[in-house]
Amino acid sequence: MEKETKAFQRVYTKLFQLTKATVSLKAKGIGNEELAIVDGRLAQVVKIMDDMVTLQIFGGTEGIATNAEVIFAGKAPSLKVGDDLAGRFFNAYGEPMEGGEIIGKEREIGGPSVNPVRRKQPSEFIPTGIAGIDLNNALVTGQKIPFFADPDQPFNQVMAMVALRAKADKIILAGMGLTRDDYLYFKNVFDNAGALDRIVGFINTTEEPPVERLLVPDMALAAAEYFAVEKNEKVLVLLTDMTLYSDALSIVSNRMDQIPSKDSMPGSLYSDLARLYEKAVQFPDGGSITIIAVTTLSGGDITHAVPDNTGYITEGQLFLRKDSDVGKVIVDPFRSLSRLKQLVIGKKTREDHPQVMNAAVRLYADAANAKTKQENGFDLTDYDERSLEFAKEYSRKLLAIDVNIDTNEMLETAYDLFSTYFKPEEVGLKQQFIEKYWKNKS
């Protein structure tokens, strides 16, 4: 970031309490979250106690002496916003990664979320082509929802697919702790799809200081608010990986000697995450911010502090897992949920959508019970055998993430599976839908 020393700007040269990530000094007239330059390194105010100010050094404190120069910038982190953002990738400080300038007005990041009275109830369906989402867990504009996935799942590929199919006016990517390969993957897949002019990326890679990740979501959301509020555009924000973001919160918290909470996370984790997710909004004038995030799990543990807190904040979750029976990654219908799906299914989609969704998941649950019986050595009924075969085809043709079909085709595929393995009375659909859509098998 450009470093300037204005005339008559006070320079501090006495530091106390150096840790691996923070330094403290005595100063007056300093604001919360204000930026500073410490020995040439960017820092930010994270704590003020009387005249004792604690600064978080983004690049770490190694090599900084107790008499190092500290110059306060007099402002919090900010981003220049404008149409010039589109089609470009930026670092955690909002600087173009390819160089050059940004033409636009400066806006402070990390502002408050939208007052509820200014919000409109979401009502617009976001099709993704993935039946595990569209059929069972439909997404709505203005929603906030994460993918829960183990680190070895292809969650970034799924996010890219969802982003390209969602027909958003702008896609804002916030990459935290991305490998270089993942960063290039996102860039190339958007470029190859001819969508680069709709993309704005803010990237922190594994090669850069972890604490820089703390700036990335706020940068991305500041850009999203510009396009949604001032341009009335539908904006899709991709946050990956929120577990690595939370790890950065933990690093700073621990180095400030704060008492850790569950799983070594800071006690403020809930509010830190909620502050970001609550930026999701549908505006009355048509603009919207939809947030799709990734929270990686350790061994599938959803009781860890990060997914546990996330589940209380967001409007559902999409759980990715490998189905060993078909060898594909699926959106698990039992552990996934979209709390806003009822706003669009059967209203913005075909009338029988809710019935088909519930019937398919119930039959899939019957198959899970049959599998348990089989594993425990019990005899299977004819219905059990048919349920197991249905479950395999349901996973392969509808739950797998590599499926890309529209919602009507998903419903037709479901009817095809129903009529292949079951009688109409076993499925439990309303008679009017059976008469209209059931496929008779010879």
C-alpha cells in the first residue's frame, strides 16, 4: 500500500509488548481499526485501552525494533469503488494484482449491514443446474448459505459452477488462503466461460501472511454493496475458505493474549462471522447481495466452533460428501438445508416441486434404513431391494454435483426413477400430480 507521511504528522518511536503479530504503544487521538505504518509494514489498530494502542502487523513483527517508527494514516481500511473494478483481481489491501490504478471513489470497508426496514423479502429463484441444490435446497437471491465440505472435496469447483450458472450481474470472489493453483483455477474458469468482465476478485494466497485474510471479506463486500446499491445489480459473493478466515482471527486473538473459546477460536467468533454474513440482502429496487461461502471441516466434524457458529447465522447449509456406492461427490440431502427454499419452490418452479422433493428424500431415507438392515445381517424385503437401487440412481442422476440440468428436467428425471422402482401408491404423491406427470412403464 502507498505510504505517505503528511506534514506535521506525528511519528511514534517507542513500542511495548511485541508479540508475533502485534505491538503496543502510547498514542492519543487514534481511532478503532485505523491503519498505520510500522517500520514500513502495514498495520491496523485492534485495541485501544486509554492511551495504550495495540496494532496488528499484517506481515508479522519479526525484525521490528522497540524504537521502530509508527505513523498513523488517520483512516480505516478503504477501497476505491467504481465500474473499473469489474474484470480485475486485487490483493487483500484492494490493490490491483496486475498493477495499474482504480478509478472511483474511496469507501471505508467494514460498514454496518443494511437496516431490516430497508430490506425486501427474497423471492427470486437462483438456478444452479445442480439438482442436489435446485431440487432439494433451492437458493434465493439475498440468501446467505455455506458449503460444508472436507478439505479434499472439490468445493471451489462447485462454487465456480454455481457462480457461472446463477446469472448474476456481478460475481465477487473473496479468496482466503487460496493455493496458487486454486487462484489460477478460478481465474481461468471465469475467463474460459467469457465471464471475466463480471468478476471482481480479492485474493489472499497461502504465500501471503494469514492475518491479511481478515481484510479480504470486507473488501469483497464493499465492492458488492457498490454494485448492488448504486447499480441495482444482482451480486453473488463467494467466500472461500471461512475456516481459514477464522484461523486468522484465532491467530490474532491468541497473540493478543485473549482467552480462547471453543476449539481455540476467539470468543467473538459468532459476531465476527455474523457481521459478514448479514451483508446478504435483497433491496426493494432490485439489487441484491447473495453470499455463498465454503466452510471446510476437519474429518466431517460439524460440531467444531466454525461450522457450529455458522449454522446459527446462515439460512441453511449445503453438505458435500463422497457417495461410496456410486463413486461421486453429492449434495447430501440429509445434512443439507435451505431455509428459504419455500419462498420459491412450487411458486417460481413447477407446482409439484415440493411434493417430488419430499417424496424423493423419503425414499432415499428408506434406502438408508435398508442399507443398515443389510449391514446388520437382516433379510431385505422386495421394497428394500428396490429402495437401494433407487438410491443409487438418485445419487447418480440427481444428487451428484456433475449433473447440469434445468429444474423441469430434474422433476422429470425424478418421475422416471419413481416409476422405474415403485408403484404410485408407494411414492405418496398427490393424485393430481400422478395423473399429470407419472410415467407409465410397460
